[in-house]
Amino acid sequence: MISYTESQVQRLRELGEDVYSDARFESESEREKSFSKEMAKLKASNDKQIDGMFERPERSALARLESDLADLLVGKGFIEVKTPSIMSVASLEKMTVTRDSPLFRQVFFVDEKRCLRPMLAPNLYFVMRKLRDRTDGPVRIFEIGSCYRKESRSTYHLEEFTMLNFVELGAKNPDEGLGKCISDVMGAAGLDYEIVSEESDVYGTTVDVETDGQEIASGAVGPHPLDAAHDIHEPWFGAGFGLERIIMAKSGRTNIKKAGRTLVYLNGAKID
């Protein structure tokens, strides 16, 4: 028995979502006949999906998810912020992302003092510190924006990906607040999930959100050792969600590139 070649599996996955690597055939001719049949079927379905976009234009899945989650958090008293994608290397150092950190090797540097942000947290630390002195109540903020990392080639990682980060500074019950916000976001996304404890390079022990064994989000509570460098001393909770991973989980897609910013796919359909 023989299988599809690696090249054939790749081409099939570019158009479809099924896993084809387990298929077995008695001969090469049988395999080639099956491959041609599957490709024709997938191409017809892909073309139909593209034709449907002309007939029924709609926003992308990523844009709709961003809008839905922003409306959810604003409705719960969180202020939306938009911060620069270029940050200082000094900001990374405050997050313990230094030359000996594994994450440092994934950073896209603009020059010796600036880089593309690999995370939203440093900017959110800055904003909530500025807002803290303007209110007697908690500071609730969130941001949805692109982050950038030099990732290895895989079907589950992107070099530019979209994060939703929310944080509440001055929380009375951080653990309870974190759990409630995670539940609200995953409920809005329409996904079942489980909570697991993990170790991260930056935050140490984290509260991770998984769907079918795949990490969707990571959360933490403070006070935390990182806080002092940002002049933060109050209790807090926060979490970061990968929006493309949410879309993958909801749609059943096996390639995250179909869910993110790309010149190859449009709403999951291959245009290149």
C-alpha cells in the first residue's frame, strides 16, 4: 500500500481541510486517479466559494470577530486602546525579554533601539499606569492588534498574528474576574474550552485556555514580579487571545494561514 506524496498532501490541504496523509492505495495509478478526482472536487468547491463572495459580500471572519469581541468588552466597562506596533527594545527588557531569552530570537528588529511588538502587554502596562491616577476605581482596558514573531513554519503559527489582550488593574477578586472574562470571551466566540496550568517564558505559571487540546489564550493574575519595573503594585488580572486560533477552532480549518492576514487566501478560499 502506498500513500499520497508529501507534495500531493500539501496541495490537497491548500484547498481543503481534511487530513489526507492517512489515505492508502494499492498502486500509483490508483493514487494518481484519486488525487486528480479530489483536486477537481476541491477546486470546484473553492471556485464556488469565491463566486459567492461577489454575490454576497461580507466582512472577513477576522474583522467580524474583532468587532464582536470589542463590543463585548466595551459593554462590560473596558476601554479600548490602540497603541503603536513599533516599540522600544527597552520595553521588551522590562518584560525580561533580553538577549538570553528564547523570545528575543523571534523579535523583528527595526533598528538597535526599536522592534515590531511581539506582544501587547508592554504598551498596556504603560497605558494602565497612566490611567490609574485618574480614577479611584479599577482600570479596565483592552487592545486588539497585530503582533509579530519569527515563527517556525507550521500550520498553527503566523509571523503576523492578531491578539486580543484585556486587563483589569485594581481588581478586587483577580482569579474570579479572570475566569469570568475568559468565560465571556469564549462564550461570544461560541467555543467550549478547558483551563490548564502552564509555564511561560515571560509570566511563569499561566492560566491557559485550550480547545480540543490547542491553546487559544493565556492569562495571568498579579501582583507579579514583572509589575515593579512598570510601577504597578495593585492586584490585576489579564489574558491574551489569539484570534486566528479562535477562527481555526470555530471553522475546523487545519491551516492558520486561512484565518489570518494573507495574500493567498480570502475568507478561507484560495485566490493565489
